Amino acid sequence: MFRRIVPRDRALLALLAEHYLLSSSQIAAAFFDSLRIAQRRLTVLHRLGVVHRFAYPNAEHTAVPYLYTLGPVGLQLYPDAYDDPDSRYGRAPRNALERARRIAASATAAHLLGVNQFFVDLLAATRLPNASGARLVRWWSEQHATDVYAQSGIRPDGHGIWHAHEHTVGFFLEHDRGTEDLPRVVAKLRAYARLAEFGPRYPVLLWLPTLQREANVLRLLAGVNTPMPVATAVHGPDPAGRVWTLTTDLPAGAAAAGGCTSCRPSTAPAPAPTPAATTTDRHRPSRLVPHPDGISSGCSPRLRRTRLTAQVNAALAPRTADRRGR
């Protein structure tokens, strides 16, 4: 049995142990050259009991992709897998089937799939012909990151370290589905600010569902100083692309106008950058330094949308006040 599980299968099982569930299309994007090839291999793994699969019905009664989680064999290989997305300290499931049922019934399943899609899109970007060494160095789930950074009280939807274009940047993800009021979304930044006082100042990425919601967030955060960079972008297929705008990177008057002027057409001349956007800003690259473990923890703001790692200034020296945040 175990001889039939190849390294690619083990890599998939490690993700399912950490992140609960992935759709067939997500698995195909992360590991396979086509959806058909992925489906064939997943069928084999399902028949061997390596993975469980289920699907949610929809109102149109059309075909929906299977969602995969660990089966009994997969759980034998990863006995320390997270077992309940809704309760971190509840009773452990008796078997893999009970674990799968918990995940399928979870109120956070749709949110988990959205968060996982963000990271899968990063993985898919590493497999492109022009990836040039890009890689997702780390992908931690909400529960993993919450445990590691418990002292600060943060609860990110995910934590990652992304390497591309000869730069490496760590980040925390807040995946927004438009289900919370904006003040509550913005209030989450307080815990990240506490972490930044003694740990890494990783950028906080606000991944938002619409341009209008992004504009509202940027308006709320205009003029708000935080010890870590905060960047926004709208849900899309390429989070590694030129899609990010830092909250300190708005021209004068943009907040009053309703958000970032770089993401909407305008007939008026572009206003001059605010004088406050200088190297005195705590967000600016002259003040953002790598984490002591060698991972850069900041973004360099630009007026236009930038890539996740295009902003990193890798030449900066570590700050002496940094302490362990891992």
C-alpha cells in the first residue's frame, strides 16, 4: 500500500493535514499538468483509502468539483493533522471518516477554500515556465500561525513566505469575503501592531472581494500609522502579480475620493504625492528591515500596483530591537 504513494502524493497529504481540504482543481493547479491527470490520480488515491472526497450540492444541480481531505491511510501517515476547523481544543475524531464529516459540516469550509485558493495560486505561479525560481517557502494555516504567534494574539487566515525575483518576503493573509463590517476588519491590525513591536514586521495582506470594498478600506486606513506595512488587493487569479497597493502609498486626496486612484480611471490630473510619504514613514523601505532569520519583512510602496516581492529592499541591515517572533 505505502509503496504506491509517491512523493507528489505525500506533498499533497501534507497540505491536507495542515489545511483540511482542497478541491480537485486546486490540487491540479498545485501539482499536475492538467485537471484530467489530477482526477485520475485522485481517483486511485481515493480507492486506496489515502484520501476522502465529498461534494456540496448546488441549486442548479450542475457538476461540482470534489473536495478532498485525508482518508484513513493518509491519516496514518499524518497522525498529527489538524482535526477540526471550528474547535481547536475539542475531542479528537475517532477516525478519518469522522474527521472528514467535521470538515464537510464546518461553517468555515467556504472560507478555508478561499484562503487555500490564494496559496494554491502562489504554488501555481511557481510552476509557470517563466517562474525563474519562484517558490512558496512556507504556508501555515490559521491554527498553525495562531499557535506560533500566540503571544501577540494575532489570528491570520494564513502565513506564508514567498520568494521570487531574488527577494524573499514573509506575510500574513487576511482573506475577506465581505461578511464582516469594515471597522472590525481594520481592528484586526491592532494585534499585528503588537507583534511588530517585538517580532517580525511582516506585511499584512488584506485580500478583498471587490474594488469598492478595497476603496473603503483604504479610506479608513488613510493617515493611520502602523509599525508594519499593510497592503490591499482584490481577489484574482494572480496574487503574485502586480496587484498590491500599500495603504501608505496613496496620493494626496485619494482617501477623500474613495480609495486608490491607481485602480480607477480619472479625467483629472494626478495629484502630487503627499509630503508625509517620505523616509520618515515607518512603512518606507529605509525603516523596514529583514527579520533576524534573514527573511525580509517589509514592502517598498509605489504609487502603482506592485508585485508581492518587487518591493523588498534586501540590502537593509537587521534592526537591533528585533527579538524572536517565531
